[in-house]
Amino acid sequence: CKRARPDVAEALQAQADMALRQACQDEDLKWVSLLMWLGANPRAKGLATDDLDTPDAVDNPEYQQSALQIACGSKEPKILKRLKPDPSTDDLRELMAAAASLITTPETVAYLVSLGADVNDKSDGGSTVLETCLRNFAWRESVWEASYPYRHSIVSASRLGKSLDALGFLLEK
């Protein structure tokens, strides 16, 4: 299509990149693989489909995410691995921040660490990623309490799933 219609090549690429972000959000490895084969760019940033209806999102660069960033929050680490993050070109600190803010699986965090992401990135040996992860646990807890006030501050371990394991991995590192 790009060769036959060079006038729409840029728009086609943007559509493929958007579809890749959506496939990552849907945690659909088959579609991620197909879109990568078609030439979608996992580093291209754009709005996630959840944010399209948010009025401030269109003009706010903070809402722009890449497929790599979205995949960092997947419950399926194979999706991130399929996108093949490259430590020489990708910002591993940004990807770790995405993993921490989305409270991901320990396998995803371990994979990013294996690529060279530094868990203890602060000059005093502290961890931005760990702080982000803890902050997001607190935020989710407050949202949970607001939605279900009769539950008080009890949050079941099953609701947090592998996120607790990811937090444990970060604490160990």
C-alpha cells in the first residue's frame, strides 16, 4: 500500500503504530507480532485509545505513550520481549518508570533489569522505580477505598496479583 500510494504512506504508518499500541493494551501477542511484521514502530508515541475521549489528552504530551511503554504494564512479558527493546536506543529508565507506574509483573521488571535498567538510579542509592511503584499502590488503595468504602482499607492480595511480586523483586534489588 505504501509503495502504491506514497501520498498516504505517512497516514498508513500512523495507523499501524496506533494499532500496535492498541494490541499492546489488549495484551494480544498475535496482533503485536503481526503488526511488528507489517512494520509498525514500537517507539512511535501517540494516545492510547483509552485517552481519546479525554479532552486534555490530545494536546498534552504526558498522555503520549509508545507501544514499548504500554507493553511494560502488560501481564504478559512476552509482549514486551516481542517488541525487542534495545538498551542502546531505548530509554530503559523511561520503560522502568512505565512498568512501575502500571504496577507490572516481576518477569517484566526482571527482563528490563536484564537489559541493563538500573533499579537503584538515585545518587543516594534510592530507587525512583520503587518510589513510583509504592506511590501507585497508595493511589490505587485510595481509589479502591473511595469506590468501596465499606471495605475500609483492606485490599485483598488476589486483587493486587503479581504486582506484589514485582514490588518484592524491586525491594530485593
